[in-house]
Amino acid sequence: MRNKKVNKALSIMLASVMAASMAGCGTAATVHAADSETEAAMAPVKDPEEEVTIKFTNFNASGGHEETLEKMYEAFSEEHPTIKVDIETVGYDDYFTQMQTRVAGGTAPDCYELNIENFAAYAAKGVLAEIKDVDTSGINETALHAFNVDGKQYGVPGSFSNVVLIYNKDLFDQAGVEYPDADWTWDDAQAAAEKIRALGDDIYGIYAPTTYNEFFKVAAQYGGSLLNEDKTEFTINSAPNQEAAEMMVGRIVDSNVQPTEAQMGGMKDWDLFESGRLGMIPTGIWAFGEFTEACEFNWDICVEPGGTQKATHFFSNAYVVNADSSQKEAASIWVSWLASSPKAAEIRIADGWDLPAITDETVLADYLKTTPPDNRQAVFDSLDYLITPPIIEDYSMMSDIITEKLGEAASGKITAKEALDQAQEECTQKIKLK
């Protein structure tokens, strides 16, 4: 029963991605169900008879998983001995600047990694090869469709991660507050945060950044969005969005259940939680490993609260093939194996990396057995509420403008309404939508 729950949730999750990403990052293969005639005509790609070497560049392993990726390559080599992979790992901060330069200069690697925010721009520029004729049967079909452009696969979903509410059980006990559950709203969280804040001058109830990345999700939790349905107009200062912004900013400037920048004293949000002085933090499932090692108190997770509805962050990184590569077939075999192989998934999960977007129920069930957190099932329950960022060509500019204005509101310089009105005006003036 548990395995069926995991598989159903994963299907729902990955089906949601397409709506907001406009393009995709699928795995390589059998396009999707609508293309059955094309699929039937495909001849599977075969490993090269002679040894070939491909270059693969990524950023995600730079977070301490270079050895994990190497383990995957060793397992791949046993199955595909004629394909050698030169793996290059670049830190996230430098990765996309380097990749833009390489693509523009014609020196991009044979295959590489893209995050969901950047995929659409690369696909639109025609620099990605269609990935086809390789086995992607181990990848959830909706994941492939999520990264499908005009009926063609231009990437494979190598991993996914999402956000849950992580909470300090000891502080909840001290404040006499019941632990949060999946039915909580932000009103419930606010009430709990106020009681936890009352425990001491240096103890805070919750921390969530007042940035674009947090705002587009919270806006969705209140029924709002940043663009109209056909993405021809900005709707940044709509009434639901204003309600979301006022809630986020109010935690800081009104109730102070969330610390100001000055009160943080240079600490980061994870540092504050690990110190035992923060009751709740909505953050990614990639925090589990560090919190397990660093937190000397009891903690657990639940589905993130909502406003009028639930909405949960979804993150996915794609493996793509360079359109100019002379080894497209070998590159496609490598990236599809990374995304769909049960062996790769087992290695990824065992080392605590992002979750694979696969359909192997046994592998996913093993993930649920790892504690803490005890309520790891909430990771999959959250997949029923996925929301991805509204992808437009000038995504970075939109993100920067909204983050700047929200930051001014969080510091008390302007109101939340003024922040959204100014962001609406500036985005409309500077960004041309389709």
C-alpha cells in the first residue's frame, strides 16, 4: 500500500511540472504516449562498437556528491564499457555563466546539466539535441512529458526535490503547542510561531525568505499568480498576491515571529534552526542530511501549510545533450542511464542525494525507511501540491525586481502593497512578454 502511495504521488508531482515550465527536461527516449506511431518506428540506439569518450558537465554534484557521481559512472561502465565519460563538476555560482559562454563559443560539452529555471531558454535557442531512441522505461512518463517541447524530448529529469515544513519538536513542547500536521494553514503556523517567540528574546517562531522564490509559491497558496493564464500580462499586485505578501512581511515587521536582518546577526536560516532557536523553517528536503548531523534536538517534518490552498515548491535538474555534439547517441545513452537506471537510483538514495524521478517502487520505498525525519512520507504527500516558477525569457530580471521590492518591504521602507505595485509597474515597463 505504501509503495502505491509513493508511485501515485510521484505521478501527480511530475504531471504538474509541465504547466509551469513550458518546456522540459525529460529523459531521453520514447517521447510520450501521443507519439505512439513515431515510437513504434524507432530503432533503439546501440552502444558504439569502438570506444568513445564524451564530456559531461554538471553542477549538482558540487554540493558534496562528486564521489556519488563517480560511483554511478563506475556502475554505468560495467553495463556500457565502450562509452567513457569525462566528468566535470562546476560550482553552482559559476556554472551558468560558464555554460552560457561555452554554448555561445561552440565549446559546450557533449551533455550537461540544466536546472528547471534555465531549461526553457536553452531549448528555445535550439542548442539542445532531441533525445530519442533510448530506453527511458524506468522514468515516470509524466516526467518525460514535463520536459517535452512540441512533441520532442530535449532533456531527462535526473532528479527532483521539494519543500516541506521542518519543525523543532522540543520548542513546540516547551511552548505547549501541538505539532503541525498536513491540515495546517498559515494562520495555524502564525499562532504557533507567536507562542514559540514568547519563549525568549532570541527565540523565533519561523523563518522563510522574503524573496521571489518564496513569494511565487506563497502567492499560489493564496490563489494568486504572477502572470495571467496565457502569460501575456503581469498580475504581481493582484489581491491574492497582496494577501500573501502581507503575511510574509508581517511576520517580520508586525509580530516579529521571524527575525529581521539585524536580529539574524549574519546567521543564515539553517544556522538559526540548527542552533535550536527557531521553531519552523519551510525548506528543501536536501536539508535532511545536514540537520541530522547538526541538530541536537528532536525535529520532524510535515506538508507545508497553505493559505486558501496548498502549494509546494518543486525543483528538478535536467540532463541535456549538446545539439552540436558529434557523440549524441553515446551522450543520450549516458544521460538516460543516469536518470532511469535502478542502480543509479539506488546509489543516489543511499548517498542522500536528490531523489530520482523513477517508477521503481522498491527503490523509493527504501527512501521512506531512512530517519530522521520520522514523517518522511510527507515528502511524497507534498507532491500532490506542486508549483513551479512561471518561466519567461527574462526570468532573472523578473525575479530580481520582485526580490528587491519585497526586501524593501521586509525592512520597513515600504508596505507590502507598495512593493507589489512597484514590482508590477517595473516588470511591465522593462519586460516584454509574448
